[in-house]
Amino acid sequence: MVSVRFLRFFLLLGMVVSLQSCFDYEEVLFRGVQNVSVLERTDNVVKLQIDVKVDNPNKFNIKVKKSTMDIYINEQYVGKTHLDDKIILKKRTEDVYGVVLRANPKDILKAAMGSLGGLLKGNVTVRLKGDVKGSVYGISKKVPVDVEEKIDLKSLM
């Protein structure tokens, strides 16, 4: 006779294997920055909205949670930036999402002044590096991000 524990174990194992096929994960693709704008500028904070094009080829929505990343301007470390809002990447869609970042304006100014060449050219290279947290059906995962993009300074004025 088959014991009840043995039967439960195989039922649980079967459920895990069948659920795993639901979570076939394909990498989310970053397709570039569409626009950059200043939402708020005070002595303590600069809030930037960066519209990014993202392709989610998966058959499920991905919830991107609040995260903290390092920000660099022209290869100079500026400080930490915070992703303030949760974002839902729609399943099987390539779309543009407004990502709001918050940073210290003194740190940004210091890095910008340190790279006068970029200011004279009229553009700077902004790099975001860190881990972004996402979840699908309540299961969380950290994804490393290292994105670099040239931004026209006129778009920030």
C-alpha cells in the first residue's frame, strides 16, 4: 500500500513541476530612452521622469517594485537614485514607461561640473547601475541593471 505521505509528496512535486512551466522567463529587453524631463526641482531633491522603451516578451505581467540604484554622470559617481513608483510591465508588449527617479541636486551639480566637456558638448552620459526588484504572482526576483544612455541637456531645460 502506498502511504498518504508518499502520495502527498508526489502530488506536491507534480504541482511544482507543472507550475514551473508557467514561469518560463525570457529576459526583459531595454530598448532605449525616449524622453527625459524634470518633474520637480528643489534644494533637496530633483525628480526626473525618464521615458524608457521596454519589451516584455513573457506571457505574464511583471511588477517592478521600488528600488535604489547608483547613478553616474559621464562616468562620475553621483550618488543613489530611487525608483519611487511601482511599474507594471504588460505581458507580451513593447511599450514606453515613465520611470520617476529621485536624486540629490547637489550631487548631480557636482558631477556635472566635474565633467565640463560633457556640458560644452551639450550632452551627458547617464548610467544607472544596481538591482531592480520585480515580482510575478507574488514571487520576487532581483535583476541586475547596468544601463547607459546619452542625454541631450536641452531636454532637461
